[in-house]
Amino acid sequence: ETGVTQSPTHLIKTRGQQVTLRCSSQSGHNTVSWYQQALGQGPQFIFQYYREEENGRGNFPPRFSGLQFPNYSSELNVNALELDDSALYLCASSDGPATGELFFGEGSRLTVL
Amino acid sequence: SQQGEEDPQALSIQEGENATMNCSYKTSINNLQWYRQNSGRGLVHLILIRSNEREKHSGRLRVTLDTSKKSSSLLITASRAADTASYFCATDGIYNQGGKLIFGQGTELSVKP
């Protein structure tokens, strides 16, 4: 198991609501990346945070936002939830922003009704 | 959009047999990685192969990379029931913005005892 922890593990929201997902990175890692994985699909890159700054962003609308804290933990916020936001949200930490090995948490499964 | 396309989408074999999964991608890469995912859980890094490498081994895993064909294969030898999982290739494209790995849709491997 990696040292990456995510919370909550499961949650159910309704359309229009807002959600915050949390991630604690592995000890010694200063970079956190977030991915969305729809059922039966591969993960899709949302964004990456490196030293508290957004370091890259995938093709997701602005209602997907994030933060990284001085201890390198991170939050993913999604506003105005839509049904298609139902997915497994994966956080991955790494030692630096270069795309080497990623250490994934177990994910937060979001269901939007 | 997803760059890595895996083939086959699903594979069912008996314990002891070898399993081969293929991945094709579209643009030039810095490296290609393979990850494993047990049902609905986080991804686990298996192996990373750089663009200037052609073959790499790790235990029962063998990965090849052909940059001229933009393809990679993952071979699992002497498979075990515990190898049952989904396997994803992920590419770090040379034009990718920071931290972005592009994942394929995965191969679902079932190893029957």
C-alpha cells in the first residue's frame, strides 16, 4: 500500500451541490495530481499541484478547482455537480512534478443523483 | 481524449499461462508506464520504461517498447489468480503539460484457478 490517503471513500450528492475531496500525500512527496475515472474507463488527468501552485490542468471546466497546503496535502473541489461527475476520484503523489512513478490513493467514489 | 489504447479489452486465461497486453499511443513520449488496478481501487505502479529503452523486466513482468510503432506490450508470465485485475498503460508525452499522464482504457485480466 502507498502512504496516500483519501477521504471520504464514498459519498452521494445531488445535482447542483458542491463537494470537497481530500488527499494526504506520501511522506516526502511535494506533488499531488488528481484524476477522474469513470466506470469502465481509464483515469483522466484533472490537474497537478506542486509546491502549492497549479502546475498543469487537463480538459476540465473551472468548476473543478483545487488547493495544496504547506504540508503538501490537497483538496479537490467540484461546484455545481452534474450527473456526469459521478466517478472515482484518484489522488496521486510524487516526488516532484516530472512524470515518473505516481503513488495512488484508494480513491473517493462520488455518486451524483 | 485518451492516447493509450489497449488491446485486448478483456483477457481470460488459466493459472500458469502467460498473459500479454498491448498498448498503442499517438504522440512521442518521454516514458511509458504500466499500472494495475484491483476492482474499483487505487492504481499500483508496475513498471516504467523510458523512450530510449526497448525492454525491461521486473519479476514476472516483461515490458517492451517500440517507439517506431508507438506501441508497448506487457507480458505476465506464469500468471496467478491474484493477477486478476485491470491493467493500464500511461504515457508521459513530450508535449504534455506538467504532470499529465495519459491513460488507456485498460485491459481486464481474469486468471482462473
